[in-house]
Amino acid sequence: MAVTLLAGCGTEDSGITLNVYAPADGAKTVTEVAGDCSTSDYKVVGHALPKQADDQRLQIARRANGNDRTMDIVGLDVNWTAEFAEAGWVLPFPDDLAAAAKKTVLAGPLKTAMWQDKQYAAPAWTNTQLLWYRKDSLEKVLGRKIGNQPPKLTWDQVVQYAIKSGELGGPTQIEAQAAQYEGVVVWFNSLLESAGGRMVAEDGKTVTLTDTPEHRAATVKALSIMKAVATAPGRDPSFTQLDEGKSRLSMEAGKAIFQVNWPFVFAGIKENAAAQDPNDPTVPFLTELSKFKDVLAKDAPSPTTAQLNEINTLTRQKFDFAPYPSVIAGKPAKTTVGGINFAVAKTTRYEKQAFEALACLTNEAAERKYAVKGGTPPILAKLYDDPEFRKAYPMASLIRDQLQDATTAVRPITPQYQAMSTLLQAKLAPVGSWDPETLADELTAAAQKAMDGKGLVP
């Protein structure tokens, strides 16, 4: 049906049309950037993919298999590159574009664009999870003011401080993405790599969850942390059903002292706190923002610098950010990178023009728009010092720090990742109901099944 509806999207009388397919959440900004990238030789048009990642992947894969010639550039979740490259659905990058990317793109996001030492995609925007915490509650636990220097906590401390907060009458919940979906694999992967382990070797084939005593210990440690959080006193009763949105809203309700989540929660809590009904507050610990209701309304003009500074200051007195918790004290965590990559589809009729357009879709001007208008972390290091981005994202420096080579975890780069993730989700859920030692072996078996192309139904 999608192919039929879009059959008229190819060449127009005025020249060539290049179609760009982007995830629904970022499609509006991509469409605007696509217009900027149109030239006298071709027109670049943005289209929205479905909202859910699985639906996006399925639509692109079906159209690639069906040789849909109207598909030129596709937006891929960062963990799809190897699968699409191995299947021949996207084209390898020209040497000049690949060389330029190595000089300008942050190391963490660039890893997600590679397969077997070749670049098949260009990072468009990226993401990393942070630790979000109730500053007022943590200050009571610590017995001191924190200031603007974010605390560097371990997961053991996160659990201990949540328990102590409850003893002092404060919030007790720790929110994470624990439902049976990709989010729980992201959480596990961040813990695993922070503990010194990994799921799959660099060859993209060898399962390494328990292949050595050191890797087994890291896997068990990661699972032990997940179990400790899921079974901690005062835990969220719906913990095993949490995704990013539910984690965010649970913390806004005032019952959580910590959550691990993407940076979008900062803008979200400000908007919801400003819009809440004072008589029935949904963010009860941030009623100070109610005076900015009109300023933060969805259709309102952008706040002035003075207004945004005051809003951010008031917010960070109660709700603030810190580095992702470490597994090993004194050693920074390795957080799983997120985001979207653009690739040229093998179905394009205009390869040369498509790569030209893709270069434009990921140049500095485009990245500035994705960051400032779309609110997504950029893949160019220099933009983290952009005043407009930093106004809305005071955590910009921390995000950049977590996207370096030594602080980034990448989900297994293998064509079998989607099958592996599906099988691991089924084993990890419900989080905390299992024994870490036993589950380590079960995860190894499940990952090996995915590698062998077996057992794809959990």
C-alpha cells in the first residue's frame, strides 16, 4: 500500500525529486532541512515514517525488498546499520564523505554508522541517557547542598540513597526502562559494558556474555544491579512496565528520587509543570513554574534568554541531571548511544545526487536545526558550544562527554541484532524475577540462537 500511495513521488517535470524518510518524531525538522537542501538540479522532500521503531524498520525493509525506486534516503535507528548493510538495502559511502565524517563526527555516534570497517550511514542526531534526580531530596539524604556540580554516583549508591530518602519521608522510586521492549536491552547493555563486558565481539558473530570468567562476572554484575533496582524497598509498583514516557511521568508525579532517561525529560517536565492546575498538580514539587504557563505554552513564541534562564534555574533547584551511574566506583559509565542515521537506499535512481543531498542533510547548518529546533543532541562536537542549544540544554557538556569513544556503549553491531534483542527482551522480562547467575547462561543461549538464525519466536 505504501508503495502504491507514493508511486508519484519520483521524477517531476521540473527535475529530480529525492525522497527522504525520517522517523515521525523528527520528520517536521527533517522536512524543513530537506527544503534547504533542494537545488536547481533536484528537489529534496521529507516524508514521515510511522511513530514506532519496529513499524519504521518493517516499512523500509519491505520497500527495499520490493525495489521501491521512489525511496532515496532513509532514516535508520542506530542499531539497524549492520542489518541493512549486510542485506544490501543501503549503499556504502564514497571515500571522501567517509573521510570527512571521521574528522568531524563524535566517536560514539560514528560507531553506529559502520559495518565491517565501512561506513554505510551518516549520523543525523544522537542521544545518551543521563541520571535525573530530585536535587532537593538528594540534598536531604546527603545532608548538604549540591550546587551546580552534578554528583557522580554508582548504581549501588543510587539504590542506597533511594532507601535512605524513604526513611526520611522522601521519594523512594528509581525509574528505568524495564518493560519487555528495546529499552530494557538498552539498560542491560549500558550496565554490561560499564562492568567491562559486552554482548558480541567486534567480529559481529561471537557471543561474549559468558565466554570468559571476566565477561561472565560483568554479565552477572549487570543483572544483579537490574534485580537490585527492581526489588528495592519503595520501588515503583509498575516498574516492570516502565518505558521512557512512563518513567518520565512517574518521576514528575513526585514519587521518584532517580530516573535514567534521555534528555527530552528536561523540556517535558518544564512544560508540564508550567501547564499544571495548581489545585490538582501533576508535578507537585515544581509549582514554582506555574507563572510561566503562557511562556511555555506549545504555541507560544520562544522564551527570552532571561526567561529561560529563570525557568532553568528554578527547575534545577528541584530536578537536575548528573552523569549516568557507574557500575565500578571511580570509572565512568559507558552509556548506550541512541539517535538516527541517514543512509542512501539501494533503490535510488539517483545515487550521486542522493549522496550530495545526504551530505547536506547532515552538514553543520542542518545539525544546528536538528539541535535547536528539534531538540536532539547533535553529532558535531563544536555545536555543543552553540549558545542557542545550550540555552535549552544546560546539560550539553555532559552529553558531549558521554558521547566520546571511552564513554559510549554501542548495541551489538551485527545483522542479527533485531532477532537477538527480541530474544533477550523475553528473557530479561519481568526484570528481577530471575537469578542473575542462571539468567547469564540463558541470555548466552538466546543470543547464540539469534546468531544461528534459530528460535526467533521467544
